[in-house]
Amino acid sequence: PIDFKMRRNEYVNTMRSLPIVSGYDFSGHVERIGTDVLGFRPGDAVYGMLPLQGTSWGAFQEYVVTNYSIIAHVPSKITAREAAGLPLVGLTTIQAMAPVLRHFQKQGQSSKGKKILIQAGGGGVGSFAIQYCKNVLGMYVATTASASKSDLVKGLGADEAIDYKKTKFEDVVKNYDVVLDTVTQEYEQRTMSSNVLKSGEGHYIHVLSSDWEPNSQEGNLLEIAKPFLRKWGYSLIADLLGLGVYYHCNPVSPDAQGLRSIASWVDAGLIKPVVDRSFGLDEVAKAHEYLEKGHARGKVLIEIGTITE
């Protein structure tokens, strides 16, 4: 979704010079390396994520020029095509969970057995987060998903699937340790005004994004700043008074070590890519239209040529 959201957001585009090439995830084979590059050679299968800001050249093109410090080798148990859908959702998840895990460690606690609610478990971030939290962190995972995606999320490891069209999550989820929210525009207020999270020790993770539908608030500086102000305010009250919840909202950034960790979990069978379908490079507009319908199961890929290894 970030691709079509960034495309339509006029405020974001004023921060970058046009023309802009879409796309942040990529995988493929190294064509050429610089003189000081270490750890890679031509022909290596690699994958990575481009910075969300600071570049006009995205991944929807035949060649990507990037710093070797933000890429990693493709997991050995999957193809480069499958790996293309992992960097952004994987790094978003593990970076979002990092402050929560640090807090657990500070309290002398393990993540094992902790309860987490993952919103939109059938989407890109959600489908990765279910596997990471269940298989890597050993957590109890509940997730929201439509009935048509129930089998998918349970197959990924979810202990409980909540059909959001029939059941309000706040009516059945009580006193959880963590909420990972990718649908904040709809769910944040409902989470905060209920007993979904444990008072004084629960963690709410706001996955930074704009609304699914365009709205006038996307370019409002105050609206953009609100999550960061809440992060400071909520967490301060939780620390000092033991009230409310801890609030997290960290922008995702490229991270080679994170990609190497993801590769090790994939090769260990703990995480698998979830790919809905692929479009050709000349079908990017169709891919955006498909994503905007909101029915994708996992990731949608743009395939350039044939990548099989």
C-alpha cells in the first residue's frame, strides 16, 4: 500500500523532486560492484529496501543502484522472486517490535507467552508479523482478518482469527501485552478507549502510514506530528505513573542486519513469503489499482523479466 499512498500524497511529493520512480522492495542479481564493496560479487542474489525518503529512484525499474551496506543475500531456501516481498514488511515488523522487546528485557521478561493483537493479519505487514511473533518470539497471536483470509492467517500461525466484519476486536480482546496496528485511522481510538491492552504495561504500536482512502489530513503537519507527540506523552505517563499504555511509532529504515536475520529465519523454516500475485513492469498502474481495492493476501510483486533463483 505504501506505493500508491506515496503516489497520491501531494504533501510527500513536495518533499521530493520529480520525476519519481515508485517501489521500495527489490531483489535480483548483482550486475556490477564498486571498488570498495565487501561481501558481494557479480551474480550474487541479493534483496533489500530503498530509503523511503531521500531518493527519486525507486525499485520499479530494470536496474537499482544502491549502497551495499543496506542489502543482504537472498535466503537460500527461497527464490529471489519470493524474497522481493520481504524487506519492507519484515523490517517494518522487527523495527516496530524492537522497543517492546527492549522493554520486556529491561523488566526481566521474555516475549514467550505474551499476547499480541496484530491488525490486518492477511496483509503484507500482518502476514509477516504473525509468523515473526509466533515462530520467532513465541507469542500468543490474535489477528483481525476477513472470513476469506481466516485460513491464511491461521496457516501462518495465528492462534485466533477475529472476523472484523462480524466482531469488534475490543469486545473479545482483553488485557493483551501488545497491539501492532497497521489500520490506525480506524482502530487506534477504539484500542485506547477500551481494555484491549493491560493498563500501565501494555504496548501500542502505531505502524506509520496514511489512511487507505485519500483525505485532506494527509498533508496536515499537526496530523503527521500527532503519533510522535502521543509516543512521548503516553509513554511518559506509563513510566512515571504506571497508567495508560506505552506508545511506539518508529519510521522504518533500511537495515542489512535485519535482512540477514530475516534470511536466517526463512532458511530455518520459521517464516515464509506470502505472495498474492505478480504484475509486469508495464502493469504498475494495474498493480496499484489492485492494491487499492484492499483485497490482497500478502504482497503484490512487480516482476521484471524472469527471476527464478
